[in-house]
Amino acid sequence: MAAQDVGSKAEEKATCVCPFCEQALDPSAPWCAPCKVEVRFCVSCKEPLPREATECPNCGAACKE
């Protein structure tokens, strides 16, 4: 794999993605700008959570309401 490909993969993984419309999220905003849906973030790993999540699908931490 070329060094350029590795860098692209790291950037992709580092970007938060809306679980509803799959657009890039601004983690400092409480909603997704493109689809206007409120987005909750995991208190442990800071990844966006699906609407009805009771635990984070990324790290398994319990979700706060």
C-alpha cells in the first residue's frame, strides 16, 4: 500500500460521520448540519450514536439519556 493511501485511510477513520445521512460531522455541534438531526455522542469514545442506542456500537459503553 502506498504511503498516500495509508494517509487517506487515517483521515477517513478520524472523521466523525452522521449515523443518519453519513455526511461528515462537526463534533462540536449538537446536530448534523446537512440533515438537521440532533446527534448524540458516546461519552467514552466520542463517536456519534445511532438514535435508539443504549450502548455505543463502537466501544460498548453505556449511553446516557
